[in-house]
Amino acid sequence: MTGRAVIGVIGNAHLVDNRFAVQHVGERNLRAVADVAGALPLMFGGSSEFTEIEDLLTVVDGILLTGGRANVHPTYFKTEPNPRHEPYDQPRDELALALVRTCVERGVPLFGICRGFQEMNVAYGGSLHPEIRELPGRLNHRMPRLENGEIHPDPTVVFADRHDVQLTQGGEFARLLGRDLIRVNSLHGQGILEPGPRVVIEGVAEDGTIEAIRIADAPGFALGVQWHAEYDPQVNPINRALFLAFGEAVTAYRAARQRPAALRRSG
């Protein structure tokens, strides 16, 4: 096993022309992995119908759980679904929730972004709210729209940093980023309502929305962010530091796998 580390990037179900079923990944995720984490991005299908976790983890050295348009299905946190909060992608839910727990248990580096961040919380018994903006005192974290309701056509406006996040002093994020206050973009409707028992809150927006988490007692890298860190890590120092740290963890995990078993036992 030589060469660059490999990061598996989960796919999302999508219909082309409302007819052709595909799995897709936003290219910015792939570029963030290649350009900043220094790894080879390998997209895998977000469904257990064609992705077996055991086989996947023999091929990859880390997992990136990306954002996606679909909400995590509420039955996974004991809430009734509502047509207003569709679409859903239950095949991805089923695979991702099991994958989160397996990665954490085995120390496989795991980085969750937006939907992936939410999946990490649900995987450990937490709940989500389908529309954070409907809670008292919360901001609208959805992407900006024009007066006619259409999404703003300029991606620099859509992905602009929109609010501050206060990080836990002495926490993992504060250590990685070298500061306690950061400013991030915000593009989500659903968000964490109640954190799971092993979910440690490390970043909170000015309105109280949870924005950064880690999994307690994880033997490897297991961090999640609600914002879209994949958008600009080539130039954004906050997002760059996160992908660099993820890449370092993945490279170290790969190196440990390559060591002979006798050395691993003695080391």
C-alpha cells in the first residue's frame, strides 16, 4: 500500500432530468481533499445496496461525510416525517449512521460537513430540528435568496461568511485553529436540536445554534462542522486548517496500517 492516502467521499442520491438515478458529489469536496488534505478523493455510493462498509474501509484511510440537499430522515431520531421537510435520502442515512460508528470505534479519521455533521449527531443518539430558523431567537441559516424567492445566483454571496462561532476554550477546534472566535458561512435549514450523549459541543453560533462538534473518547480524528468548510479551504485559513488537520490524521492512519503487525504490537 503506497502512494497518497485515500479519503472516501460519500455520494448523494440524485435524479437527472427527474428520471435518471445517479450518485453525485460536489466537486469542491473533491478539490478540498486533493488540494488541501493532500489525499486522493474516492467517491463511494451513499447506499448499502452497493457499498459494504467492511470492504470500503479496506480501501480508504479516512471518510468525508459531505453536505447534501436531503434532510436526515426524522425516524432515526424518533420524530414523525413531514412532507415540508423533504427530500430525504434514507439509503445514505442507513449507510452513513453505521459508518460513523464504525469509523469512530476503529479510529478511522472522520470529518463531517453540514449533513455529515448532522449524521454524526444522530449516529450517537442526538436529534435534529428541521428548521432551526423557526426556533425562538434563531437566525435564518439558509442560503440567501432574491426578492422573487430564487437562490442568489452569485456563489460568492451564497457562500459568504455570515456569522460568528464561539469555540470552546481549550477545545480541539480552538487548538487546531489557534483562536476562540471564528466567522463562517451558513447554508442549512436543519440543525442539531439535542446533542447525543457522546457528542461534545465545541462551537456555537451567536444565536445558540451548534456549529462544531467532536465525538468524545474517539481514538482518531472525529470532528464535524455545520458550515461548508469545503467551499474555500484553498484560501480560507479556518477551513484550510481543518482540512490540513484531517489530511494529517489520514496520512498518519495510513502509515500505521502499513507498519508490520509485529511493530504495531510493540509500538
